[in-house]
Amino acid sequence: MAKQIGRDQQGITLRGSAEIVAEFFSYGINSILYQRGIYPPETFTRVQKYGLTLLVTTDPELKNYLNNVVEQMKEWLYKCIVQRLVVVISSIENNEVLERWQFDIECDKAAKDESTPREKSQKAIQDEIRSVIRQITATVTFLPLLETACAFDLLIYTDKDLAVPEKWEESGPQFIANSEEVRLRSFTTTIHKVNSMVAYKKDSFP
Amino acid sequence: MSQEWNDEWELSKENVQPLRQGRVMSTLQEALAQQETSIHTAAQLRKQEFESEIRFYSGDDPLDVWDRYIKWTEQTFPQGGKESNLPAVLERAVKALNEQQRYYKDPRYLNLWLKFGNCCNEPLDLYSYLHSQEIGTTLALLYITWAEELEARGSFKKADLIFQEGLQRKAEPLDKLQAHHRQFQARVSRQTLLGLEEAADEKGPDLLGTAEPQRSSLADLKGRGKKKVLAPISRVGDALKATNRNRSLQNPTSQQLSNSLHFAVFDENSASGPAIPVLTPQPWAAPPAPKAKENELSAGPWNSVRRPHSSANSGMEVPCTLPNFTPYVEESAQQQVMTPCKIEPSINHVLSARKPEKEEDPLQRVQNHQQDTQEKKEMVMYCKDKVYAGVEEFSLEEIRAEIYRKQAKKKTEEEMQAIAQKKEEMQRKIEELEKKLKKDDKRQQPHEQPAETRESSPPLGLQGIAFSSAAELGEKQPHLQSESQLSEDTQLHKAACSKKVTQSPDVCPDMQGGSVFLDSEGEQEDQRAEANLSKKDVALLPPLDPATFFSIFDESSTSANQNISCSTGHTQKSARRPLAIRKSSDCITAKENLPPEACDELNGIEPLTEDAIVTGSYKNKTFCANPEDTCDFVRAAHLASTPFHGVVAQRIPAPAYSESALKEDCPESKSTPLNQQMPICEGTYNEALCAKKLSPIMEASQEDTRSSGSSVSPGSSLSSVTQISTIKYLHIPEKLELAQSLPAEMVTDSGGISENVTGDDITQFLRGDEQRKKLLDPMPESLTASPDFHLENGSLPVMVFEKEFELGSETYCIKREYWTNEEYKMFFAVPVNFPQLDAKGFAIKVYSQPVPWDFYITLQLQERLNTDFDQSFSENCSCFLYQNGCAILHKDINRFTLGDIIRGCKAITEEVIILVVYNLLGVVEKLHKAEIIHGDLSPEVFFLGDRICDPFANDEMTSALKIADFSHSLDLRLQSRISLPNSFPIAQTPYGQQLLAKSSFPYQVDLVGIADIVHLMLFGDHVQVYQENFTWKISQNMSKTVGSDFWNKLFGRILNADGTQRRGDEEKARWPQEALLCVAFLGRGI
């Protein structure tokens, strides 16, 4: 946290970048959970972040779970061994995958060896993140209504040689059979680049 | 990276309505991108496609088109609103698919309604309507949507009730419904708990009743009243706010009530109490009118408001002076009533359709529509259903174009297939001939120069082409003939001119020169192809030795050869002879193929006549003279200009061809060449005009092309040659089809009166047809349950004279055609197993629509008349309903009709007439007793009964006449609304027009029919009437007949039934009894 003071001037280090990206995931997942109504809206509270009012869960268990994941992500991001984070939203009743939020992470592994921070202001990064989160909010215009009660799953794609930590298990990709994919904006910290995409079940459109 | 294409949807996300099923991103992007350019050409085109698909859908699932259309609309117009026209589309869809029972359990149909509900002011009304109509009551979605709406309005109790109802009905998918119900219950209990907590926190339970109510915001606080000034109490409580969103004005007492109710609903103990209303299905016939109109003032008296007399000097008040300014009137206030016109929005932005006067609830409109259909008072005389089927209005031209395109496409496909086939055949032929030729050449070589041998093969190739084109196009033959007589350039010119002629919509075998090259206007593409073909022929002609070519036709038209000077110049080399002979034999076979082909081609024209389009699929027909009718125009033009006459005469055969596809049409083709010299008889003329209603512009253009066509070869010997040859060809079908239909004969026989028969046949397709279809859809059980009713799969068997066909399990052979027209055919047939031509056999009535009306009437008669249903009617009648028509089989019918007697006998003895009249009146009386109007009584519809035909029959028991045809009948019990006599065929006859002009008494139609029959039997011609002292009399002098007194009386009575019959309804059916008595009495006297 001490780094925050001079970040604007100092530029981006690997650790800072991992932190920013992990933080984005935290808010992003919260936003998705709120927007898509996975948890009841009254369990969310408003916070100001990225110049936006975002909703963050107050549910202690969920909070705890997300924190764990984000901490784990941060570590992996720092090691540059994570490739993708996927939020899978599936129906509770029949476990059918309805939506799939995919965040592809491109790590610049060269940054591991670098000692000098990269040049990019925090404001610029925050602006980029803001537009991604705004898009997540705006997706209601085309996403289908989730009519059944849904649960979510987090999938993290890492490099193959990673040992699966405790409480994590290996999983399939959980693709949607007949899906429409929409690419969202991306942002980059110059070390980590995050491309977002949402896939949803295609109805029998004409 | 992908920001460019991502932008669009995000930038206008506020303008995109979320959809339950989500959106397709590509469509969304496209739609939003197009919005900027504001050119929706693609969308417009697609929309047009849907619109026309709705109109011309021929499958069995019309809902599918609508479903796709609506989904497409939702996707393509993300911002909804006026452009998408979604409410209108939904409304149309709901109207169009109204009362389609088969869809009631279809989730798509329910979805349609639910979407429509969102456009309504009061969706709840719609839901209960759906419930009462059993639409989608087996589907969970209805209950879920309904309950959601109720929940949103705060009526949790009702919402729960809806869920209960759905669960009780086991609505599918049940688990989904249950899940929703559970979630609903969870939400409600949570909310209640929260409410309880809050209430406990803030006020405490004991303060609940005395809690101070809050005022509603923006409410009027001014004091009212004279002595006691009271501020209006319009307060709202917390709880009330939650339950009632849109009703703010309620008095505190009810508020308290609702407060307590609010908790009572969720009290487990009282939930099972009797206080809960039970959801009872409402017996609604139509969707309810919207009740929740906002801002509605109840009407009150105006005069009770007094002008306040505040001061004494009120009397001094200056009377109102005129204001010294002119009030500004907005232009839009005096909006002119615009004629609705169709504007392509992508072309013209300036003009727009006028907005509807009032905001009306779509639900109400649908309701009105349903009521309208229930009591249909208006008869639509054009294909209104097609014009207004979709959301956009189609012009008749568009519909016509669509039909035309369809046919053209079909034709082209067929043609292409045929051509491909013929090509193969041709190839084979060429090869064969080449082989033969080689042999021949080998023999001939000693006599001929080598150059000529080389030359001899092109003619052969051409021969192949000539043969094939003659076989496939039929008309090529004469064309080639004429071509060969002309120089090359004139040929080309002719080909061009013939093209012109064929493009005119009213094609008929024009006998002059190249215009023999007949073609239906239904396929211009084909024409082009054919024109190319013919050009190819022309191109191939020059190298050909003309003499060689002519030898082909030497056998068939020797006279032609004599006329042609050039052929004499080139004497045929003897060596060529064998070849030429072979060719001509080929040609003869080709010629034999020709006439039916020509007929086919002509039949292809028909569907483009306006009957099919303007009057709506052959159903309705305007009978009365109509100023709009271009027939009248044509008639007038005919009178005005003499040259026009010839043109008209030429045109006649075309409609005649087209009128009867099955008739194969002989008399017309026979008369064709004659028409050019002789004025056509009036009957045919009328018929031709009636069948062809073309716009004046079209007529004019026709005239032009025709005259230009004839100017090419004005009466030259060449054209006469072609005439002769064509006549020859056209005679052939006549020989093949000797059986001429009776009505056709009648036309020529009866000249001026032909309207009675042919008019009925051709021009008058029942206006009640559509209605009948509806009446018999779904088939009444009495019909389908009848043992004589057979529902057959597949299509109607083809019934042609002297041909055998199968009906049910029997095979019949048609022995006689009574009459045929496009819709109805009446045959006399015998079973093949009993081939002897018996006097008795089967009458088969074929109707080209799957509406067994005759059968229905017969059954009704049987039911209504009971014991009176006797031999006057067809007692053994069975019905075969096919997909595209129905056939009604009457057993034990005598071969001859009353018409045969009238035609066959010069003078009918009075006894016979009396007998017939007696029976006639008896039959009609029975019909009327059963409240059935026959509508088209003519000698043709009465088969002779056993009393006349069978000498051994028991006089008392049998009837002299049998009536089996009810094509134009009217069941007054069902169709009482359209009982105007002038819609019957008989009303089109001169006497009918006179007699029925002012009458609205339906029974009279049959009286006129009787009068006519009697008159026909007495004098051999149709009745002619005049009026004297308000009494109708017949023009014919009666005195020469024996029982003149009696006949005068009879006619007096029958003709003046209307004037004397101003009686009650119940008596109306009783008139014939009197006449009958009178006849019986007088009959004995003679």
C-alpha cells in the first residue's frame, strides 16, 4: 500500500500491476454478480471506485471467497502464470451454463526481470478499467434475461506446470454449446493486458 | 483493439430495449449503425419480405411466419418505438391468428399474446382473458407472467392465487412454475419480515392504528366549502405507497383497511380462511375493455354551477366586447383528412401517415375486431384479407405482382426443366438423323456436288431445332412458316413485334403473322428465352435452302405452297426428297403435340385475370353495374368506336380458354378464326368482358400493340396462310374433345339470355363463399359424423369426360357433363363395373373448394324436414372431402334434367308442365320450410324424377323432379345477415334485375326462378316482365295457350309475391302452399 503514494510519478511495477489487475477482478466480478442478479441486490453496497459507483457484496461468505480468489490471483499475476479468468454463470436447477465472462490475461513475462517501472499513469489505467466496467454494466442491453436462479463459478487458466493449491480443483472449460460471443473493451497496465469477452446462450433467433 | 465495432452498442445502450431472450450482437450493431445513416433499406426490404410472406404463405403453420417476423422486429429495432411498429405487428398477429384453436397450447402463441399484453394499458385484463379463453392455460409462462404483474402491483394475494391455479392445472413446465412460486414466496416473506421489522422499529405495534398519515405530494391543499373550510384529505401512508403505485388518492379509512389487509394476507392461519377469493374463470367472449383509464372525470351536470354574484354593480358590467386580437389557430388543428397513401419511408421523409385520433388501447381494438368478425355486416368485395394481412398495407398491384412473380418463377423452372429435357431429346434426334443422313449421302453422292453435301447437314440441325421448339412451345410451327415466307429482316421485325404482342396482358391467339407466336404474359423471362430461340432459328434459316425447308410443310398445307412464289423458283432436287418426307412426318407429330400445348399456354394466362386478385381468390364478385368496373368502360369504348369492335372480338377466346381449365375448350377455339370476319354473339361477348376486367390504361396499350401487330401484315396472302394452318391446328382439340359442355351450347343457342346460364357459370362465384368456409370450419359434427361423409387424403381426382376416376372405393366413368365452371362441375357418371349406359346413374358434383356445402345443405334438409325429406331430394348422397376440393355423389339419379326436356321438346304438353310446376312448387316449398333458399333455380338443376322417367313407378309415391345441386343455396338459419336477393345469380338476369331490384325478401329469389322455369317450359324462352299498376306481368301474350287464365294467375302470384307479401316472418315460408293449392286446383280443372 505504500506504493500508492508515488504511483503516478513512478510508473508501473509488476507488483503494482498485479494489484491493479486483481483489484479490477474483484470489482468486476462483484459488478457481474450484481448486474446479473446472481445474489439479491440488497446484499450489495455502494462504493466509489474508478470514478464510478460500484456495488460490492456485503455477504461475508461471498466476500471471503472472493478475497481468497483475488489474493490467489494476485500471486499468480505477479508470477505471470495466469492466462485467463472465467466467470461461469450457470443455472442452479440443471447446471446449464448460461453465461461465460472471460478475461484473457496477457502477461509480459519480461517484466519479471525488469527492475525499472513502466511508464503509464495510474489515471490512464483507471480510465481504461472504468470503460470496461461500464461495458459490463451496459451488457444488459443484449444479454438474455436469466430466468432461473443461477450460481457462479470462477475458472482460472494457469500455466500447466502450476501445482493446484488447496481448495482448488481442476475443471473443464464449461463452454456454452450454442453461444453468441461479444468482445468487450480491454485494458492494459503495460505488464498485464486484460481482454474481456462475454458469451451467452443463443436463442433460436431468426 | 475491437473498439470500433464495440462502440455502437455501448454508445446507444440507453436506446436498446432489453429482450428476454437476449439480442444478436451482429444484428444489434447493424441496426444501430444503420440508425445513423437513417437508411433502412435492408430492413425495409426484409420487412417487405415478411409482409408478403404473411400474405402468400401456403404452409400449414402461419404462426411461424408471425413468430419469425416478431422476433426479427425485436432484434432489428432495438429501440422499439414507432419505427419498429411492434405493437401494431403484435396486434395484427393476434388478430390474424385469432380463434385458432390449434395454437392455444402452443408456447409461441402464448408468447405472442404476452408480448401483446405488454403493449396494452391493462395487461391483467388480457391475462384473465387468456385464462377464460383457455389460451395457454397449460403453460407455466402464463401464470408466471401474470403473477409477476400482480406482484409488481403489490397484490401478492392474487399473485399467489394465480400460482396456485397454475399448479393446480399442472401447467408445463411444472418445475419452473414451482420454482417461480417458491421464489415468489421467498420474496414475499422477506418483504413482510422487513416491513414488520420496520414497523416495530419506528412506531411500535400499538401505534400502528394511530400513526399520522402523510399527505400526498403535489396534492391540492386549498380549503373548500362555504361555512366550514376544509382542506381535502388526501393522504398516503408508507404501506400504501408500497402497495399502490399509481393510485394516490384514497381516504384514510381504506388506507387503514389496506394496511391491515397487507398483513392479513401473509398470516398463515387466516390464509386458509374463506376470505380468499377464488379465481373463477370469467365467461368472456371477447377481451375486456380497458377499465383503468387515467384522469377520467365522471360526468356531472353543468348547469348546477352558479355564477357568483359578488357585487351589486354587476349589472353595470359591460357586455362582452369582441377581442381585438385574432386567436391563433395552429395549422395542425384543422388537419385535413388525408387519404391514406403508401409511402416508402426510405424514399420520402416529408409525408407521414396521419396519427390516430385518440390513444386507444390495442386490446380494445382487438376486442372490437373480434366483435366485428362475430357479426359481419359488410361484404368485402376485394381481397381485403390480403391487402391488410400484415402491418403494412399492400396495394392490389403489389399483390398482383407477387402472384405474377410466383407464377413466373414456377413457370421458368418448369420451362427450364422441359427445355433441358427437350434438349436431350433433340440431341438424340440429331444424332440419329445424322446417322441416317450419312447413309443417304453416301447414296446420293454420285448425283451431287460435294459442297451441297456439306450444306445438307445444317438443315438437319435446324430440323432438330424446329421439331423440338414446335414440340415444346407449340406455336413455333406457324411462326416458322410465316418466317420462311418473308425476307430475313421482316422476320426479325416480326419476331420483335410478336414479342410486343405477347407482352400485352390479354393474350389471345392473334392469327396474324408472327403474333401467332403466342405466349402467356406470365413469363416474360421465358419470352426472352424463346425470343432468343426464335432468333436462333432465324439465324439458322438463311444458309438453308428455302425450298428444302418448304418441302416440310408441303404435305400439310399444299395451298400455302402454291401461294409462295419463291418456292416455285427453287425446284426441289429429287435427291432431297426422301429427306424432306421424313422431316414432314416429324412435323406432323409435332403438330399433334401442338394444340394441347397451346391450350396449356393459354391457361397459364388465367391466374392473372383480375378475378383472382381483385375479387379475392375467386370468391366475391360484384354483380351490379359498377361505375368503377372497367368492364363498363370497355363496353362503352366498344360502342363508341367501331374499329374497337374487331379488337374485342379477337380478344374473346382468351378468357374463354382460361375459364375452364378442364374443359379443354373447344367452341371458342373453333370460333376464333370466325371472329375475325363475324361479329361475335352478344352472350360470349359479355362473358368475355366480364371475365376480363382490366384497367383502362391496360386496355389502351393493348389496342396499340394489336393494331401495330396487324399493320405488319394487313390481310396479305401470307397472313391468310398462317391463318389457315392455325385453324387447322385449333380444330384438333375439338375432335379430341367432342363433349362440349352444355352451358357453352346454351350460349350460342340463347343469345341474349345467355346470362342466365353462363353468367352464373362464369362471373358469379358466390359472395357467400368465404362465409361458408367459415361456417363449415370447423366442420359441424353432424357433417363429419355422417356415415356418408368421407374425408380423403390427397387431392381431388381429375375428372374428365369419358375418363375413369376413382372416388371412394368405386371407379366411375363420366358419361356426361352437365355444366362446368371454374368452381363447380356437375357430371353424370356410371360405375365402371356396370358399363351399360343406363338411364340411371350417379350425379357427381365437384367443387374446387374443400367446402362440402351441398352436402351440408342436404343433411340440413334431411334433419329439418324429417319425414318430408323425400324423393325430391337426393336421398343417397355421400360426400368426399379432399384437400383441394370436394365431390358429392348422388346415387340413383336420372340422366336427364328438366333442361333437357325444355331443349329437347318443341312443345311440352300442358299436363307435363302442370306436373312439373306442381312438383317444382312442392320442392321449393319444402326448401323454404327448412329455411333454405336455393338461389339458382334453373332447368339444369332439376333432375327428372322417377315419375317422369320410370313408367312403372308408383304415381303417388314418386316425385317428378329431384334437386341435388345447392351451389348457391343459402341457409337462412346460419346466414340470415346476407339475405339480399340481388347477390344471387338469378338476380343478374334481366328479369331478375327488374323483379328483385328493390326487394329484400330472400325467398323471392326462388320465386323468380320458378317463374323463369315455367316460362321456359311454356314459351321456350326466358321470362320477360313489365310493371303495370305496381303489378308485375309477363310480356308474353298468354291468350294462345289453353290454360291462359291459370298461367296468368300463377305468374301474377309468383311475380308479385313481394308486393303482396308484407307479412310476418313466420308466414314468409308459407307462400308456396297457397300457390300449390291454386296449382293443384287449377291443374285438375284443365
